[in-house]
Amino acid sequence: MDKLRRVLSGREDNEELGLTSQVLDASSLSFSTRVKWFCICFGAGILFSILGSALLFLPNGLKLFAVFYTLGNITALASTCFLMGPLKQLKRMFEPTRLIATIVMLLCLALTLCAVFWWNKKGLAIIFCVMQFLAMTWYSISYIPFARDAVMKCFTTCVS
């Protein structure tokens, strides 16, 4: 369990930490608090996404759907900052293995809102929401070892 805590908090060995890192680490949240806030934030993200889907069928519901669905994805993405910290999360998001998935995901988040509020293109907003879901899924499975390879192999097998 201690190894898991060290990995999620970004610490491999305490001896290698500098003075600044030790001070920041001493004032950080405990492991149980991090996990609790991760669960709360991730649950809120899921709740926002479900609420957005339910609001889709109201008049002017597409705007509400786009806002709540995007807010849900941002909240779910931000929840991982509680596990590993915001700086480590940003560094891991822009690693070469996740760079394309991160850029596509962030672009889709912004383009969904642009399509709804500035361009008033409902069909385009739905397409961006689907792309948002796919990009977020591809980004998420990049944290599971060999998951991308398994998904690609499964997809290739099903297509051919």
C-alpha cells in the first residue's frame, strides 16, 4: 500500500526529494483525503454528464447538454489531480504517448462549446460530443498498460 501511495503522490524515494519538495509534500493532502476528493470529483463529473444527457430532450436542451457534458468531462479529468497532483497530471497528459489524445480531447471540449454558443450548429455540437467521448476514452485507457494495443487488436479483428 505504501508503494501505491508513493507512486500516486509522485514520490519514488524520500531521500531524493529536495527541500522545496519536502516542504510542499508536508503541506499536501493525506492519501485518504486525496482518494475521497477524487471519488467526489469523479462522481460529480459523471453526474454532470448524466444530467446533461437528461437535459438534451428539453427545449434549448442541446446547449444545456453541451455545457453539462463538457463540464462533466472536465470535472472527471480534474479529479485525477487529487491522486497525483496537478503538475504531475499535466506532465503525464503531455507525454509523447498521450499527446495526440490530450490535444484531441481538449480541442473537442472547446469546439463543442463553440459549436453550440457561437456557431449555433447543433449537428456539429453532437459530433464534437461524440468525438469528446471517444477522445476521453482513448486518453483514459492510455493509463492502463497494453490497453490501447488490446483495443486496436480487438477492433482490427472485428473489422476484418
